[in-house]
Amino acid sequence: MLPQRVAVSIVGIPVIIGLTLLGGPLFTIVAGFLLTVAALEFYAATDPTSTGSQTHHILDQRPLALIGAAGVALLIAAADNGFDWWTRALALLVILPFLPIILRGEAETGLRDWLWTLGGLMYVGFLGSHLILLRDAANGRDWVLLALFATFATDTSAYFVGRLLGRTKIAPSISPGKTLEGALAGFVAGLATVLILNWALDIGAGLEIIPLAFLLPALAQFGDLAESLIKRGAGLKDASHAIPGHGGLLDRLDSVLFTAPLVYYYLTWIIL
């Protein structure tokens, strides 16, 4: 598993940097594709009609799941057209899943299925679309790089230190592999990476970067635990097997779903 993780990282990191530097439609299209697949993983894992550990295949989805995944793609495209279009799309997507439920007269399961569809839209689509908003913000290229690589540093350090030195479980019922030692290492690595990238990329933030340096690694690990909670409830170890050695796309994006909105709002409310 470790060689696969390393190989994927060697290939993936230059691609991520290149796409972020290019920005524009290509960045939006790739981000939209990845988040749409992650949404399909979410719906396959959490479908309330699944029984026991029998989950739906990522390509064998109910119509509501397809509406949700398409809605994620719509949110990404709308975010690239500006905040107003993004909020309009969000309002539409809160309403749209009601349509097939009402047409079918599904009174007993309608509320459950609407909340399920909305859960994927908000968790993957709403949170994930902040990547586009962040990239389109002032100096967004550098802020996206900071958000992504500080998150990756947090996750990677927590994983390796946890495996090597971890002894104290912090959430055994949710994620048995998470340890206090790993969490502390991830926190320190994430904090340091925010400060280093702020200097190396010449982002221009002064002392106001320090609170973000503390908040980002904490929220990254919270996002990881949140997805672990979802998978634990679904009886799964990984969201899928799309990425060798890493699991599914949702497994790689879980922390980013939490840190991208943090960095976006910190930039727009505190820095700018």
C-alpha cells in the first residue's frame, strides 16, 4: 500500500500544481469532475435503501443520487460564474430533489430521501465548490496552493507519525487508526506549512496569517474524522478503490472539503 501511495503522490502533486497555476476553465472542469465522482461515492456508500454492508456500486445509482451528483457539477460551474450564480444554483438544488419524490408520491420515504440527497449536495458540492471561489479570488492561485498543501501536510504527517509512534487512540469508535501522537504531528506540520507557504509564495499576509495557521490543521483533521464517521456508519473502510493505496476520491478530499471554505472566508473576511 505504501509504494502505491507514494507513486500516486509523485504523479498527482505536479498535476495539482499545474492545474492550480493554470486556473481558468481547465481547473474548474477537473475539480468538477473529481467532486462529482466523490459525490457518487458518497451516495453509493450512504444510500438508505442499502442493506447491511451491501452498498450500491458507484455507477449503479438511484435517480435521486444522479440528481445530487449532477447538482454538485452544477454548483461547481455556477461558482466559476460568481457568487450570485452560485447562490442561485444552491437555492435551485435545495428545491429540485422534491420533484421526483412528489411525482412518485413517496410519502413514507420522501423526507429521508430528500435529506439524503441534500446531504451529498451540501457536503461535497457546497463545501467543495469553495475551491473554485477561492481560485477566482484575489491572488487565488497562491491561496489554493496554501490550502491544498497545508492540508496534505497535515494528513500525511498525521498518517505516518500515527503509524510509527501512535499509541493513544482519540476516536476509536469512529476511526480506530487515529492517534493523539499522529494528530499532534499533523497539527504541527500543517501549522508550519501555512507559515512557510505564506512566505515562500509571497502571499503578503502579515501576522493575520497566524490564526489561520492554527485553524487549518485542526479543521483538516476534523474533516477527516467527519468522513470516517460517514464511512463507519456505512460499514466501509474506504469510499471506493478509485485511487490505488488511497481509497476513493472522497477519502482524499475529505479534509479539503473543510479547509477550502475556511481559507476562502478567512481570505475574504480577514485578509482582504
